[in-house]
Amino acid sequence: MSAAEQPVTVRPVAPGDEAAWRRLFRDYGVFYETEFDDAQLDHVWALLLDPAGRVDALVAELDGEVVGIAHYRSHPDTFSTGTDWYLDDLFTAPEARGHGVASALIARLTELARATGPGTLRWITAADNVTAQRVYDRVATRTSWVTYEVRA
């Protein structure tokens, strides 16, 4: 069976994923022209493994190798009695793109969100990240919301 035919396995991040996660998250930063130092990586990794669960993560595997990551959070929804979910970061190793990794990560996160009841799963991407947008347009609805930010 070729890599293209291998099913993508999605599961929660585990302590043994640290080296693969660091490589992927560092590459994610490079993609967005951001360099993460070891202290930043240590901080995010600690958040992901914190039992308090302020930020959680899924990993995607192809043929037993971690090739994708998704960081997410949930919080009470002010417009319903449910939970809102936010996909913070999603990254697929370049060599694994085109194998359904991003779609599988989003599908699993959607399953987790739906299991909690009413609510919404949201995420943003860069306006020029058209490759990702092709995937997102297949699996979600593009909104008309405009994002603002204030650096504190």
C-alpha cells in the first residue's frame, strides 16, 4: 500500500510525540515567518501536556510517523448553551500534504466539538495561504467576519 493509500490516524498528543511535535511546530513558525526559540517551544509543549487542558492538541500519523499537528481550545459559548471551539494552529509536514492530513485533523476536532453539544468550531488563516484555504473551503464555511488584534 502506498503512502497515498495509507489511512491517516488522528489521536491526542502524547509525551512521546515531543520530538516530532517540536519539528512540526518549528516548521509551522517558519511558514508564518516566525522563529520559535526553545523557551517558547518548552512553554507550548507544557501547555499541551498540562492536565488543566487550557490548550489541547491532536497529532496525525501516516504509516506510524507524526506528520500533522492541531492545537485547539474550547470555552463556553455566549450565544448558546454549548461550547465554542477554536483551532489555534494546524500544520502538515510538506511531504505529507495531499494525503488528507489536514482534513483528518479537522474532522476529528469537529467530532470532538459535536460531542459537546451546540457550538461552533472556528479558525483563521492568512489571506495568502491559498493552499490551506482550498482544504478549508471543502470542509467548512468561509465567513464574512473580519479579524482585528491588539498586541498587549
